[in-house]
Amino acid sequence: MNTESIRAAFPILKETINGYPLVYLDNGATTQKPARVIDAITSYYTHTNANVHRGVHTLSQRATIQLEAARKTVAQFFNAPSAGQIIFTAGTTDSINSVALGLAEKHLQEGDEIVLSVAEHHSNILPWQHWAQRHKGKLVVLPLNKEQSVDVTALEDKITPRTKLIALTHVSNTLGTITDVEAAVRIAKLHAIPILIDGAQSAPHLTVNLGKLQPDFFVCSAHKMYGPTGTGILYLSERWLNELPAPRTGGGTIKTVTFDHTEYAEGALRFEPGTPHVAGIIGFSEALKFMSDIGLEAIAQHEQSLLIHAQNQLRALPEIDLYGDHEHKAGVISFNVKGAHPFDVGTLLDKYGIAVRTGHHCTQPLMQHYGIQGTVRASFGVYNTIEETNFFIEKLKKVIKMLS
Ligand SMILES: Cc1ncc(COP(=O)(O)O)c(C=O)c1O
């Protein structure tokens, strides 16, 4: 992998922050965008912009063709059985809310249980908690194992006849640890319980093969995969494509409407009311092509080498507490400087142009598990380098001295 030419493709990496070259280590929150994604969006608005699906004029047809081609690109990227199972949404949070609202309508009954894990992002807790509080439902929480991944072996103990859904993060956004989703799907299928996989942090770093994994629901966000904000996907298994009540309706979702009755469209369109984020979806498709051109394996290997390099150096610092300290995980490092507030560490690193995230990372239950307020999180992307990693460690050592 040629990191130099990859870096050259990202205009923002030429920015300086406080007089230092930008070292962007906040990829878990959102990734930067390569010029080809920015260009694809500009080109769409320059040459194509029109509303999709119902127009007979040339631009509308062009826009529709590009949107549906993007759906195919997404399906291929994730090896989904069919493009029709890919629903475009505003992102992971929107996708999970759609599933929660849809399931609440028919599938979930008062007193039912949903199994999640202690490592979930708030976006994969709150929609279920919202339902549970209104319907006397119960959230059942899987713990972490000794590698600080979600303990899927505890699933069997947590499942009861009232379990109606399992909803698990694939990769923890705070720790980077990887859930054994293959085992989770196997157990879910054994008990005929639907399973949702939150792929917000796995899709950018690991090969996700939906055809092989066969979850009921898979969700992710474009902006964490070098694509634009405001778009993402909800993958539905064939069963749920037909059975999930659409949580929202409106233009674009129908075959015929009278004031007495509506016949809804079949497939993905039933879940996509209103004008979609066409430019965003086209940008997303270009981002996936960018990732495929490099290769998911190459991206994972590169990020893994940065992770191991940084982790080894952090382990050698007695002032550092590491969380989720494990070799086999996505490129995310969470740590604290003993006795210092994560915000202070993040603010001081920013003085050297180093962007890291600080706080609870929308995983407050996980923070409660560790008995801490928050952490400093460095998360790697395809454009980060060993030199940047060394610079980060060097400046972190300075910050430790300043705060001691
Ligand atoms: C694991 C996980 N789930 C869900 C989300 C929510 O994603 P979005 O804000 O793109 O909807 C995030 C974002 O950080 C995440 O890391």
C-alpha cells in the first residue's frame, strides 16, 4: 500500500493546525474524504442533479441510474445477496431507529426482551430503551470477556423465551475490540431470534460479508468510510424486507394511493420515503470504490501495524492506563493519562495539530463498567503513517510531563 499517494488524495491532510501539520487520529468519529468522493458529489450537482425515480427527462433518468448503480456498488461491497436488500438511510443511528420502530409495530410485545452488550454505542441502546420503557420491555446486557470483546459465549445464558432481538456492535467504537458476530448469528439462528449487527465501526476496517454472515439487519454510516455525512445503509434479510413494517411513509414508497387505501411498493423503496440524499449516496458509492481499489485486507493490515506500534509504545509508559488492550482488534486505542482529565490531554495534543477524541464516546454504560468518566481515543485510518504515530507518542510524552 502506497500511503504517500493515498495521503495525496485527501486535500484536508495538507491543513496545518496551530502551525503543525494535521495528524488526524479521530477516524472513529468520522473519516476525511478523498478528492474523488468530493469530485463525485460536485460532478453530480454540476452535471446530473434532478429528482430520482419518477422523472422522464434525461437528468432525472441519469440521477436514477446513478442512484441504483450506487445501490449495486454497496451490495457488491458487502456481498449482499441482492441490491434490493440495501436501503439508503441517513446513517447508522437512523437505520437502528428504523428497525426499532418497525419491530415495535408488530414483532415486539409487552414484556419482551432484547439482548445488547455493555459496549454498545448509545445509538444501539436508546432506540431499544425507548421501546422498553413504553412497553414494559427489558434490556438484557452481555458482559465483556477477558479480551474485552463482547462475550458472545454468555448469549446462551441470556436468551429466554421472551428474547425477541439480539443487537450487537461488531467493533466497539471505544475499545476497537471485535465481537465474534459469526458465533452470535449462529446462536441467534439456533433460537430463531433476529439479530442486528451495528457495523458502524467494522465496515470501515474489516471485510464484512453479508452473504456469508446472514444477519437479519446490518447497519453502517458512509461518513466513517471516507464517504459523506448524512447517508448510510440498512441491510435487511429477505424475510425482513418483506415483513418489517416501514416506520415512515410518504412519496416514493407506494404503487397506488387513494384516500381510503394505499398499496405500497415492494423492496427497498418501501423504506425510502421522500427525496433521498442522492448526492450523498453517489459520494458513498465512490468512497466504497476507493476502499475496494486499495483492498480491505491491505487497509486492515496497515491499520493493524499502526495499532500494534502505538500500543506497544503506550504499554511502556507507566503513566498510561489502556482500555481494551488487545492485539487483534480494529485500529482504535483508548487510554487515560493517570490523574489527568481526558479533555486536558486532548486539548494539549491539539496544540501540536493532533486530533484525538476525548470523553465517553457515546458509550456511557461502558465507562460505568470501567468506573471512569471518559478516555482519550486515537483511531487510525488508511492515510495515517508510522511517522504520525511516533509524533503522537512523542507529543503525548510531553503532555504527560506538562500535566504531572
Ligand atoms: C458503533 C457505533 N454505532 C453507532 C454509531 C452512530 O453512527 P452515526 O452517528 O453515523 O449514526 C457510531 C458512531 O460513532 C458508532 O461508532
